Amino acid sequence: MSTHHNNQQSDSIIKNEDNNSTIRNSEEECITTDDFNSPKQNVNEDEKYVVLMETSGEECESWYYCIRYKGNEKNLKHLQDQLETVDWYILDDLSTFDLDLEHFISERTAKELTKLELNHHSFHRKFDGVLDKIDLKLRKKDQNDKKMVKVFDILGYGQIEDYIDKEDIDEEDLTDTPQSSSEESEEEESEEEESEEEEKKNKQLKKNIPKNLHNIPRMAQIKRYRRHNNSNKE
């Protein structure tokens, strides 16, 4: 009787160990399985990235530009020093900019950010190349609004791409469906008709705007033009 009872205990212990082993193997598979569009492939775990954030007043969106830190330290610091001379706030359809050089993200995180489908106008972006030295042409005598306009003209709407190469973007993220392409073409036709009417109005407006303001964005032109007229009336 005692021998039979001991055999049952031994069988029970073996079964429990087998069950625990199965659970551990299952947990390990869950941890190591990567179901996120394979962003883990070709990822350097030691590589660090910083984020330049653009917030668009017109689109009401923020776009993250993840930039490889190694090799770009000096030019990133030079860009940050210039951006920090501006007192940023949302002005008309301009963008604000902020560059964080104190907190880093991994290459895996930078890649995963590009996969998020949160924005309507643009995805977040990742750049692995060498950043050029960017001169925002800001002067001490420039008023704050003028500095904002200068930065927007150079960096606005993702123009950081003009100063750094090797954007990491997957082919599937560039592919449009036939339906979306058709919708975009219809939208473009409608926008062209609207732009023709708007261009006529702008030509009339531009005649009365001082020449030194012709190169800044349209909404900023109108605002400054109103200030110019009000000051003349006074």
C-alpha cells in the first residue's frame, strides 16, 4: 500500500515538472516572438537616436524625426542652440520645433515609431545618415515671429530631409492602394481649381505687400500686411 502511494506521488511530481517546463517554454516563445512587422531585423541595439519634433499649426499634428546621434553630435547641438533662441508658440499655419538631446531612444523604438498610424498628414520618420550643418540664419535683432518664419521656411513640413540622407522607410509604407490613389487624384483636381482662384487673390494682395515680405508663408504675409497697414493709419 505504501509503495503504491509513493508511486502515485512520483507520477504527480513528474507531471507537474512537465507542466512547468511547458509553461516556461511557452513564456520564452512569447518573449522572443516578434510580431511587429519585423522591425527587429537589422536593428543595432547599441545605436542611439534623438527626436526632432515638428508641431504643425495648420495640420494640428506633431511629427517625430528620429535622427541617429552617433556622428551627428556637433551638428545636432548647433541646430538645438539655434532653436532654443526662439520662444515657440503656434502662429497661424506655421510650425514649432523642439529637439531633445538629453533623452535617447533605441533604433528599435525609432523604427517602431515610423509604423504608428496616428497622423493624417505624415508618419513619423527615421534617418540613419549624416546630418549637414544647418544655418537657420537667425539674428539677435530679429523679432521672435520673424525667427519662427525663418525656421519654418527651412525646416517646415519635413524639410529636414534636405539636410540628412538614408531615410529608413519600408517599401510597403510607400505603396498606395488603387482606391486611395483615385481619391487623391480627385482631391488634387479640386485643390487645383481652388488654388487658381486663390492665386488670383494672392496676386492682388502681393501688390500691396512690401517686397521684403514676399518670401514668407502666406498667412504670415497677411498678418504682417495688416500690421503694416494699421501702423500707417496711425
